[in-house]
Amino acid sequence: MTLGRTGAVVLTGMDGAVVEAEADVATGLPTFLIVGLPDAACRQAADRIRSAAAHSGVNLPTRKIVVNLSPASLPKSGSGLDLAIAVAALAAARSLPPAQVAGVVHLGELGLDGTVRPVRGVLPLVLAAARAGVRRVVVPAANMQEASLVPDVEVLPAWSLGQVVAGHRADAIAASGQCQSTLEGPSPWEIPDALPDLPRHGAAAVAAPPVPPDLADVAGQEEARLALEIAAAGGHHLFLVGPPGAGKTMLAERLPSLLPPLTRADALEVTSIHSVLGTLPSGILVDRAPFVAPHHGASMAAIVGGGSGAVRPGLISQAHRGVLFLDEAPEFRPQVLQALRQPVESGRVVVARARESVCFPAQFQLVLAANPCPCGKGHGKGRDCTCHPRARRDYLGRLVGPLLDRVDLQLQVPAVTLAGLSSGPGESSAVVAARVAQAREVQRVRYAGTPWQVNAHVPGSALRRGPDATPSSARVDLDRALDRGVLTLRGYDRVLRLAQTVRDLAGGGVPRRDDVGTALTLRAHGAVAI
């Protein structure tokens, strides 16, 4: 009876857990059992591994092989454990030196011909291995650049099972210091020129993301441009209501161009989400704020996350640290809109199932856009509007209530006039982004040592009673609006956040009465339209 062990990683949501694949080869009927709560794809690895081993010249013994994925209480899903199971079984059969592979993590799916195929989620898998103290990871060669984004981990590429076996054998010989003549020639871990489609060691692990559209393309709309700048500076949510062709979509698409680049930690977090979803181009570190604009027919599972089998992140998680744009927002299903209330407030979403509850990051800036009525002509005096008054009221009424109360900036976007079109191009994204960066720096210094990053994250109690609270003399108009019932307490706090951002764009300090007035105006316009 012999044992072989190696490491692997499984994902639960976005959190990785290192598991141990331990194999036992014993006398008995030639069977290959995989235990430890594997799903159907993981159990089928036995047939893939036997065929891959036969085509790689490292046949497994025709005896009873049992592989346990420990801890056994943790569900295992997918084909990404194939390589680890194969290596553990070969170590148990003494086709590989057991001590050499025991502390190494192996990731990858095996083809019947022995090739190692890429898998989703390699970046969060390697990050989890690094946090667990693993310093050597074998990944599919096609995922090597993605895995190389993780610091302080030696990443080895694998393109076939036979090559992985040869690599570990060579490393064992090198570690023993014997038979140095056998080590002449290229290393088995060096990708040969015969495989031109695979990345080489030293290839760039970061590629330039696509350039977002420029704010200078927007004609007129001075108030909406100001609201967009404030939203970018303070991380605020935004609601735009106006007729078709007013530029609501253009404004929303240009918000990412005003946001500062992501920090290294945030970039790895965002890239991990795209890796799990399979939307990450090879070798690209997502270091710019993502922009996600789902169709209004998207389902609850597509937006929030879920699905059959393994729970996957939704589009709100794909927009993490970026912008989620809901165009024609009243056309979305009411259940979908109301499901946004938790992530808008907390920055995360919890998807609960009978067997597990998974938490996904979802800290995004929400941008809603809507026409004033179903026909879109109910702006101004609405003379050309063909909608019934009740239909017009019910249309925007789908957005009122708890969700809209959580949106900081609410304003009307009027139709562009000839005067606005003739006024010439406005400021470019680069000019506005420079002011946004200065305001973000003011907030970074102010909130150093706190869990908050921007004004939109600050709780109401700190805004009203903290050391940087807005003085009562500047809150006169705001207090009157609260007393008259125009604002809820949540809306009151959000106006204070907006006022602080307006002051930060002017250089920082305690908000003044005119700052509060500007913030109150930019929030009240949307309510007037409704």
C-alpha cells in the first residue's frame, strides 16, 4: 500500500480553499474511485486520467486506486482538479517522487490525449494558494500569464501530463545533486518553440485596456456634466431622466473615463471576477474601472448571480469597482430592480442556496437612465406625448421608493438645443479626470485609517456628528427639506455626502451653505420629474 499527495484549490464563490488530493494504490480489482464530495465532472476525471496517462507513457497500475479530496466536507466541482488527481495517483504508484509533489499545487483539466487544458478562475485560485503559504504552482500554460500576476509564487506552465511528469522528475534529480549529466538541455518546464500558441516566460502580464470614450463628445448638458464629475469624485450613484437623444447613454458611457485607475489590490480583485466568469483576455490585468450595461431583459440570476450547479457571480459583480448602467431602467423587471438595494447599500451580494450561501463583491456605481414616459415625448410641456396620464405616472413609478432613495444624484437631462450644439466641445475627460483625482486625494487623506475610501461610503452618523461634519448653519435649507418631508433621513445623509464632494472638488474643507444648496438641487431635480 502506497500513498501520494499533492495540492489543489477549489472555489466557493470568489473565495479559494486549498485542498489535498491524496491517492492510495492497493491490491484489488482495477478501479479508480474519487471521494470527498466531488460533482459529476470531478468524478469523471478517473476516465480522463487513465486515458491521459496511457497516451503520455506513464500508465497507471491496474490495481485499485482511491483518491480522497480533503477536506471531504467541502464540495468539489469542475474539471480543474484533473491534474492534481493524476499527479497524486502517479506519486502513489511511484511514477513520480512523492516528496517532490507534496508541497506543490496543480491546476488544470486533462484531455484524453494527455494535454493540459486551461480552466476558469486561475487567478483567484493562485491567490488562495499564495495566502495559504504555497510557493510553487503548476498551471495550464495558457493560464500562465494570468497566474503570474500573483507575486511571490513560482508559476510553472503545463501543457501535457508527460511534460509535468518529466519536470518533476528533473527537479527531483536536481534537488538530489546526482546525475547532473541528465539535466543537460532545455528544462521540461520551458515551453518549446513547437507550441507557438502558448505564452513564453517573460511575456508581458499586463496589457493596455481599451480606451473609454471621451467626455468632449457630449454636446451641451452642462448640468449633467457637472453631475457626472461629482459622481466620479465621490463615488455617488446617478439617475438621469430625459427624452430620447438627450445624451443620457453617452454621459453614462463616459463615467469610467473620469474614474482614477484601480489600485493593485482592487485590480487583482476585479481581474479575479473576470477570470471566474471566463471574460478575461489572456494576460490582461483589469486596472481600469469596468463598465457593464446589461439588457433590460436580463434575468435575476444574470444580474445578481446564481445559476444551476456552481453559483457564479452576476453582472453586478462584474461591475465591481466600476459602473453598472441600467439604460431604460423602468423596463427592467421589478424584482431585479429591488434586488439591487442590498448591494447598492453594502457593496456585496449574498446568493443563498439550500446547500451553501455565497458572498460576491459588488461595490459599483449605479447609473440609471429613463425616458419621462413610455413614448419618450413627455418632457417639457409634453404636448406631443401620447401616453395616458396613468401610464406616464406608473412608468417612472417603477423606480420610486427604496431603490431611488439610495441614488444620490437625480436630475433631468433636457433635449439638446441648437445653442448647446453650437457652444463648441466641452472639457475633455482628461481635464475633468484631473480634478476628480485631486478630490479623491483629499478624501484619501481625510479617511486614512478608516474603512471608507470615498464620500459615498461614509455613514450618516459621521456626516452629522463627526469631526468633519457639516455645520448647522450650512444645513438650514437641508433641515427645512427634511422637516417638510421632501427628503427622508437617508436622502438627508446623501445630500450631505454630495455637499462634501462638491467642497472637495473646490479644494476640500467643511461644506458651506452653497455647497449644500448645489447638492440639494442636483438631487431634487429627478424627484421633480417624477
